[in-house]
Amino acid sequence: MKVAITSQDRDMNSQVDPRFGRAEFFVVVDTESDDVFVHDNSQNVDALHGAGTQAAQTVAELGAEAVVTGNIGPKAHAALQAGGVKIYVGATGTIAEALQKFKADELQCASEPTSEGHWT
């Protein structure tokens, strides 16, 4: 399974970015092969509108079946759900720690948004 984790930098020791749409990077991990790919999300960091929706589209295009993040806004949540991408929230610490919690089923699956959106 491919998991996209919101990140403040480019490696497994980076901190989880608590924002989904405006995260600096997505660290995409294939949980079966442990392959790691980093996607630069800078085009959405300062976007006036649509950052969450655009980030959701990007994550789907990267082939992610799940997202791990701190929080998720309503438009991003709806777009990810429409694309069949599972959303896990409440992630903190490093990307490696968040991945470990994901694999251990210790993260909350978000059935609804956790923020009102436009969180900078």
C-alpha cells in the first residue's frame, strides 16, 4: 500500500507537517517494498484557494491509498474520500514515527474533517 505522509522536509527524520493541503512535502512510502518517494508540494503552500483540493488530486495521482497527516480540512477530506483515499489524522513526530504508528494501526481514521480549512 502506498501511504502519503505530510512532511516539513524531504526525509524520514523530518517532522510531520500538521497541515494537509499546505504541507511542504508528501513523503510517499510503499509499505510492502519500503520504497520512498518525496513530492514537493510547494505550489500549494502559499495558494490563495484550493490548496487542499489540489493536494488531494496530487496524492491520488501519486497512487497513494492512504494519507497520514495532522489535520484535514473539509474540501480536502471530501476530495480524498471521493478518490477512495483513506485519511489518518493526529500524526505527530517524525515521518518514520508516523509510519510506524500507521503500520501499528495507532492513528485515527478521519470520518470527517478536523479543521475548518485555510489553515496556514
